[in-house]
Amino acid sequence: MQVYNLGIDQQTHKPSATVEYEITNLASHKAIVHTVESTQQMGNVGDQLTLARTLPLAAVEPGQYQVSIKVDDQVSKQSLTPTATFTVE
């Protein structure tokens, strides 16, 4: 996923955002993955991010799931949470 136009802090000249990943089993409504990271942990980040994560599916039971990625921009005070569903067979 690519995130564009993050706000840049005028004092640090860096963005300040958190990214929250969640994968939920749609049958049980239980989260099987929940991870939060910040742009400070990501190293050299500008006004855009490319997010790429992998999940070993061997530990995931067959079924339908939803992935959501919440990006919360602390500078511009905006957030977005795109979601997508997928099936493990």
C-alpha cells in the first residue's frame, strides 16, 4: 500500500504518523494480527510511505478474513483506514 501527502512537521522536517495493521477472521470476528508502528520506527521517511508486509499463512485456518490498515497522520490530523477481504483455502 502506498500512502501519499503525509504532513511534515515544521520543526523536525519529518512526518509523524502511526500505522495500525489488523487482520480479522470474519467468521469469529477475532483479530489474528494486530500490529502498530510509527514513522519514527521506519527510519528515513518522507511525505510518502510504501507499506509491504507478509504473513505466514501456514498458521492461518481456512476461511474469510479482512485486512485493515489504519494510517493516522499526527501532523495533518487526518486518518484513513482502507480494508480488503481475502480467503485462505
